[in-house]
Amino acid sequence: MSLEFRHIAHAYGQVRALEDISFAAPTGEITCLLGASGCGKSTLLGLAAGMLTVQQGAIALDGEVLADERRSPPPEARPVGLVFQDGALFPHMTIAANVAFGLPKALHGDVEGWLASVGLAGMGARYPHELSGGQQQRAALARAIAPGPQVLLMDEPFASVDIVLRRKLRRDCRILLREAGATVVLVTHDPAEALDIADRIAVMDSGRIVQFGTPQDLHLSPQTAAVGAIFSGAQVIAGGLKGQVLDTDFGLWPMASLIGDLPDGPAFDLLVQADRLVPVPDKRGCRVRDVHPMGARTRVLLETGDGTQITAETLVPVDPAQKYSVLPDPGSVRAFVRS
């Protein structure tokens, strides 16, 4: 079943945490809420779970209102599973007992099958402290999916897992969740995690969604410079218009360097990737702050007199004793009106 947020707003006293949030997490897909700490993503998850009361707007499940300003069922009355950052396993119970918790007795015989599905076959008799962090998260996932929730809410579920195992756990988790057919909403602050696991991503900033779409949408068609920087690894450079060229701290850039037309506005955020910039010797340019050989390419950090920096990854030899401006490749720069 799809989970839909309709014009959700929420405040903690005088602090506005969410402002007019509307989007739908489609049936059987993994939707990520991505943003920095304090952007409102965990508040949104808490409203869906029933741990917070809806102040404004509504949350609907498969078209039917689940919670709004007039009604707010508690978490146990919602067809929703929860997975937290620390797993939240009961330490006095075995792993099998943790997974069986909340299941009808008739389904207790399925516990070993659920443990096997998350790679914990034969470990049901162990206690949480006898498992690694990654194994504990797998057990928490099995416990959340076993009752067959229509919606699964996950709050930074991989943050406490060792970085070496995190990527594999994410991939395994994605396969398991897709096979289960659950509608999943996952909170993360890590763009790599969102790209690795999500079918759709809602990028949040200051209580609002700035862009919602597939990973490909966000990578190829960012609607803001910040979104483009997150998903393409590009740099955001301040620029203005000077005659028929773009004026930047790192040199004058021709209009041919743009992707599409220049938007209307007095000042711009220019989005460009380091490997699309070429250092050009220029006595009035920037000093070389660092040169880092990276195989065939060299990463060069250039700095203006006031400390503004730009990075270029180039095949061109760079002399640290010289000064340089940079010139972007044709069709390599996206321009956004600076807000």
C-alpha cells in the first residue's frame, strides 16, 4: 500500500520543523528521506509511526486517511513496522524470541525461516550481545518484516554498522524488502546510502522537500545547485554575468560552457564537476594550494586571495609555482539563480 503525506506541517513550540510536506511513497518501493540533521526527516517518520501527533495535514495509507488533526492511532494500532538505528532488540531475549515477539503463536514456526532470510540461520539461540552490529540489524529487520507490515519505517538503520559491512547490508536489505513487497520509508543523511538503496529520494532542507524523484532524476536533472552537488559530486561556484560571459572568481567562462540557457537573475550558483575543469596559466589567477597525483589525472586545489577554492582534476601538467585560472569544458556547467 502507498503511504501519502498531505500538506504536513509540524512545530516544536516556536520552532517550525516541517512546512507543507506533500509526497507519496509508492507501493512496494523504497523511498528515502535524505537531509542533514535537523531538516525534519525523523519528525516526518515519527508522524507516520504514530509517535507524534499530526498537527496539520493528513497521512493516508492506500488512499484512506490513517492520521490527521482529528485522529491519531497509536503505533500498535497502525499496520506499520519500525527499525531504528540501534536495532532496539530486547537484550534479555534470544534472537529467535525477538523475532517471534508480536507474532501469533501459529506463526512462531516461521521464525527460523525469517532468520535464514537475513543470513542468520542457526543463530536463533544467541542473545543480542553475542552478535555483531550488522547481525543485530539483520535480526531487527527480520523482527520488523515477520508480522507482514504494510509499511516499514526505518530511521538510520545502518548508521551503527561498521563501514566495511554497511554496503553489503544495504544491498541485502534492498533485495529482502523488495521481495517482501513492503512500502518502505527510510531516513538517512548519507547520499551514498540513498543512491544505493532507494527507488525514490525526497531531499529535505529546513523542513521542506526541495526535490523528489528517482536517483537518476536527481543526478541528471537537479532542481537546485545543492541537490546537484549532493548527487553528482559537483562543485558550486558563485558567478555573475559580465557582458556575454560568466564572471567567476576563477576566470571568465564562455556561455558555451553552459548546459541549457542561463536563468534570469543577477547572480548564479554554477554547478561543475572537477574533471570538467582545465587549469590555464594566468598571472592574475589563483595560487596552487595543493597538487595530488591520482594516476592518469592530477587533482589540483586552486585558491583565490580571499581563500575561495576550486578543485580541478586534469590531464594537463600543473606547475605549483605558477598561478592559474580555470576553464570549463563546453556544455559542462549548470546555472541556478542564487537564492
